[in-house]
Amino acid sequence: MGQPRNIFVAFELLHPEKGDDRIAHTIEGLGCAWARINKHTFYIHGDLDAQYVGNKVWAAMNMDDKLVVIDASKNDARWYNIKPEISEFLVANWHA
């Protein structure tokens, strides 16, 4: 895909008692360097983009969870299952 990127993945589980192993395994399986910053935030360094990472991680999550993926290198982001007003705010302000 090109030059390695700095990507942050932050998520919230509606039912944390189910564990986050599936999400961690998905991120670890992307084939990139990664670090777990805290319980719900990962840093990924590799040649994947936010859309690809977001789609892969979201596929491992439940539909009621929340996910934000930020490509800090390309100033790009993807988010899943966040409130419509927050999504609208992000769209309106991201490149403002």
C-alpha cells in the first residue's frame, strides 16, 4: 500500500464481560507492528489504511459496540456505531 502509517484504534464494548480477545486477536493478526496503549486503545504501525483496519476490527465486534480508527499519518478516520450527532460533528469539523 505504500509508506507505513500511524493508526490508532479505540473501542468500547457494550458487554465487556464477553472480553475483548477477539478484537486483540484481529489487531495482532493484521501483520503490523502494534502496541496496546490501554485496555481499549491500540496503536498500529504498518502499511494499512483506516478503512481497511476499521472494516477488519468492526467485523470482530458486536453491532452494539463502538469503534473509532484514526490514521494520524493521513489525517483520516473511520467510526462505527457512534451517535449520529457525534458523527455529524466529526464530519463537519474534521477538515475545518
